[in-house]
Amino acid sequence: MLIPVFGISQTKNVVNAFRIFSKPEKNAEFEKALVAHAQKYHTGDWKWRVFEIQTGPDAGGFQVIEGPLSWEQFDGRGNLGAEHQADWNKTVAPLTTSQGTQFYSTFNEELSTVKLTDYADKIIINHAYPKPGMINKTMDLVKKLKKVWEASNESVAVYSSMQSGEPQIAAVTRLKNGLKELDPSFRKPLPERYEAVYGEGSWNYYLDDYAKAVERRWSEMLFYRADLSSK
């Protein structure tokens, strides 16, 4: 009697995403095929939000996101049937060079300063990979940053990925006002804002703790492509 209730009550805070890269000479055809596939097979709960990756090692590629949904919903999804896979293999896959990483990420409301579905068209993803045994320490560092984000009215959604390759914590800055938010005239640099909250010299202590807890990090900029996403 308890199992169905548990399934229904699961929180819809999980997203599934994958990255894909079109053949340079086939980009227009790829985009057309991707849209057609999304409109036919990825609507309702399984609709797609598509971002074009602007910077970083995956620049030129696309990130496709499903969700947020619950683990229970992803578990019961299946493969959408043979017809779905055949359409993908026939219309989209031949126009790609490769499919990149695929991952599940869980939204962390406690560490975020924005609601899960309060989206923006331009985002920056900061990927942080904790050292072994340092996940909790890295989370504590994000908690400190949250106070700084709140003080500067910065919209940041925090996700964790623990079942998709290297464990990572991704802080997604949602640029509600566009790229002008990156200019120091709009918002002071992070070290200054951090010390305004925690006191002079605190940024150096933060960096010391970060170096002890985090193995590596990298950042990238992505733009939402409404024209490629599910309608």
C-alpha cells in the first residue's frame, strides 16, 4: 500500500540531458531534423529544452534537456518504442559527428537562489568536481556563496550529478538581464562581493578551502534555442 503513495509523492527535481554535435556542413539540416523529431516524440512530460553551447570545449554543440521530472517517472519511461529510435537513427543521427555526454542532475533548492523552472535564455554553467571524500565540503562552500548571490540579487540554480560519470556540482547562473550582467558596472566582481558579506581577507580563505576540496572546475556559456525546442 505504501509503494504507490511513495511513487506519486516523489519530487520532480531531476533533469536528464545529453549533448550532441552536428556535422558542420549539415548544421541547417540537423536543426530541421532535430525540431521535427522533438515535435513528434518529445512533448508533454518529455518535452525538450535545447541550448546552443557558445563557449568552452563543447562550443558549437547543443545541450538537450528533459524534465524536471521525478526518478519514478524516468524509471517508467522506457525507450519510447522502436518507431522513436528508428526515426532518430534515420533522420537525426546521420547528420551528427557524435553524441557527447549524457547525465542526470538533481536540483538543490537549498543551495539555489532561484526556483527550478524560473528559466533564462542565457546561462553560464560552472562545473566543479570535488576531490574524493570532499563532496560535503564542496557543498558547504556553495552554501557560503549562496549568501553572496542573494546579497547581489544573482539568480543561480545548483545541481548535483552523482550517477553520471565523475560526481560534480554545477552552479547555473541564469542571466535574467542578458550578458550585461557580466560587466563590473552591473555587478561587482565576486571577490569584492564575497568580502562585503564575510569581511576583508575572507576571499583568500575561501580560495584555500576551495583548493583543498575541488579537483578541477570549468565554465561555459549557453544560449536557449526556442526554435529548436519542443513547442
